[in-house]
Amino acid sequence: MVKSLMLWLAVAPTLCWAQQTSDWISYRDVYRQMIWFEKYGKPKQFLQNHFRLRQREAGAHGEGLRLTLVGKTTRVDLPLDALGRAVFPFSKAAYDENAELVLNRPARQFSSGPWVSLVTRADGVYAVADLVAACEQMAAYLRYAGVAGGKSCAGVQFSYAAGDAPQLKVVKGEGAAAVVLAGREGPAFAGDAPTGFRNFAYRFAAHPGGVQVLASGTPLAISALLE
């Protein structure tokens, strides 16, 4: 069975999801988790790593959630996207000051940690060769992290907000008609709430001869489909 596997669990003893009971998370703890990806030495130009907050329970409210880095000499708002991801600032000053990542919600309502996904393009043009390479880079990283096991690449998934109306087409060789991919409602990442996003799965074997994937809008996320 094909599943979308993302880095949503611990990838090493030092890379565990934060288990906080207050409204703050230790910057030093998150720094040690996030640096794991930075130190990874194999090809990763098609991968990106975010700090992500995930709701633990359906009753927790993510709307209006704010995240702020607060230290003795530091105060920086860290914008969260629709998937609860933020660009993590690597800061020696924040580390030395033992700064805090402060939420405007009880931190116990959320899991937090590194989240690796595939890089999106603003122009909506994806070479199939790049998508294959991106999926393989994800599989290699997850194997390195001890997560993917013997899984291999089957394709990629493009995820959009449920209210969007994007169109994705697979452009094949010269003279061949483009194939329009069908969208479906579901989670953007494995383990998330079962609804809320519109997803398009591009499986390599189902569309042989693909040259490009053309997206009418920038997806919120692209994930690897591994089997």
C-alpha cells in the first residue's frame, strides 16, 4: 500500500518531539533537533526542513496560533503557514541565552519538531526528473534517519488548501496529450487530520513518459509517496 511518509517522528534519540506542559519550548532542544538535517551530507537540494507544530487532539485550535522566539536580547515572530510550519532561525545568541519558543496556546496541545518535505516552485513547472530525484532524496534521508526502512519511491503528492481550485497536468513526450490529474480531499501529510486539503498524487508508474508536471498554483506542500 502506498503511503505518504514524512519525518513526523523521532529520527534519532536526540530528535524527539517536544513534550512540553507550558506555553514555551526550549530553543536549545529544538536547535539540536533541527541541526540533524543541516549536518546531513548527502544530496538534499530538493528537500526543505521546517519546525512544525501539530495539533495533538481534534479539540485543539490552531487558528490564530502564534510562535515567537524570545530571549534576553531577542524577540522574533516566526510566521506559521497553513500546515503549522515555520522557518527555524539558527541563532548563536538565542542558543547562548537559552531562549524560548513561546506559543499563544498551551504547548501541551501540540507536538513539535523537525519536518522535512519537498521544495515547491513558484512558477508551477516541475521537471519529472527533478520530482524523481526529490523523492529519492527523501527516501535516502529517511533511511539515514532510520524511518523509511526498505521503502522506495512511487511518486509525489501535491497538497493545496481545500478551497483552492488548482489543476495539475502531466506533460508527456512530443505529440502525446497531457494527462490531467484528479484531486481528492484528505490530509497533506500522513498522520494529520483526515480532511482539510486537496491532494494530487502523481505516481511515476501510472504515467510513464512524463516530462513535466504543470501546476496552476503553488502547492502548500509536496510530499514523497513511498511504498
